[in-house]
Amino acid sequence: MKSCYEIAFEEWLKNKTKLSDSSQYKYVAAIKGSISQRCLEYGVIKTNLLEVRDPVLFENIRKCLEGDERYISLNQTGNDMYKRSMDYFTEYLKDDLPSIDSSSIKGFKEAHPIITTEAVGLINARKGQGVYRKSLEEYWKSRCSITGTPDSNKGKLLIASHIKPWADSNNSERMDQFNGLLLIPNLDKAFDRGYITFDRSGAILISSQLNTPSGFGISKDLCITSNKLNQNHLRYLEYHRKKIFLSEC
């Protein structure tokens, strides 16, 4: 049986868009099914996305989801169908005059009925205001963990990068300062995609699958700042070497 939320979104698509019946069905099914399931799997929400009534809250949930590499890959495979579904749902919420005011993440309690506490942390971290990012900034003195480059005073350029990815971590690991590095953007992207990793001593390992590493500012003499590499980092780095690093073909 369809919920009232599903029926409301269906009616909005029917009345406010020129989509075919089959396209309407696909977009409702995507929000109700695949996208909600991804959010549940990644620990972002507690219930189906169709139950979200506030566009600001939905936008924050969307940012959580769109920061996950698995979602990005799935969306690309589906020719941006997920993105289009969420675009329509965003417009629907804006047009539906939501009755719940959840525009401020700061006011959310652990018992919030829709999003998880971890999602609040991720939302704030992506805004550069989270406890997790602050803990990394304090530990690394707001400098790149590899190059020592200081962050910008006018805007956050260094990226708070999880060593063991957010989606693969449990709740405590997600907020553990030792599961993170502050990286300049080019190193963050290479590390996130598995083109580089680091051994137990902090020395860089470069994948043979990375063409012209020097062109990306990557060289064999890079390493994690030795006096900041802690024993607590090692299990996360081991995970990254085994699961994320692109080893020999």
C-alpha cells in the first residue's frame, strides 16, 4: 500500500511537470527505493526519504549522500537519474510548504526521528564546522599532514580526509581523529581514489596505475609528518593499503 508521502509526491509530479507516466514512476521509485536504501546503508537516515518534509533538511541529507564515492559511481552508471530524482524532490518540498521547521542542524537532538547523529556530524564537517574536522585541525595544527602546507585563513582549502572511508567505518571510527588526515586537494583526491597510500612508517606508496605522478605534485619523497604519525593511525592505514590502494594490475 502506498503511503501518503508517496501519493503526494506522485501527484506533484503529475500536476507540476510534463514528465511521462513512466518517468514519474521512475523518479518516485528512486526516492522511495534506491536512494533511501543508500542513505540507510551509509548511516545517514533512520527512515524513508519520502518522509522528509523540509527542503533544507533534505538538502543536507543530499550533501551527505553525494559525498560518498559509491553513490557517485552509481549515479554516473545511471546517467544522473538519482540526481534528477532528487532535483524534483527538492522542488516538490519547496512547493509543498513544509510544516516542520528543521532549518538548523544545531538544534537536532540524538533522538531526531529522521537523520542519525552521525549524519549531523558529517553535515557539519562538510561545512567545515564539525567536531571531526576541528579535531583534525587541532591535531595537525591546521597544516597538511604530508606537505605541512598551512590552511588558508580566509577559507578552508585543506580537506579532512578519512583514511578508512566513512561508508566502511563504524560510528566511532567515523569520528576518530586518528582515522583522518588533513590534505591539500590533489593529495586528497589521489588518496581517496587509491592512487597513493602510506606504509607503517608514513612513507608514501604510489600506485603504478597513476600516470605521471609528478604532474599531480606527487613524489616518492613525500611522507606523513613523522612526529605526528601515531600508533592509532596504523590500523586505518593498513585498511587503506589493503582495501583502497590500487596495487599492481
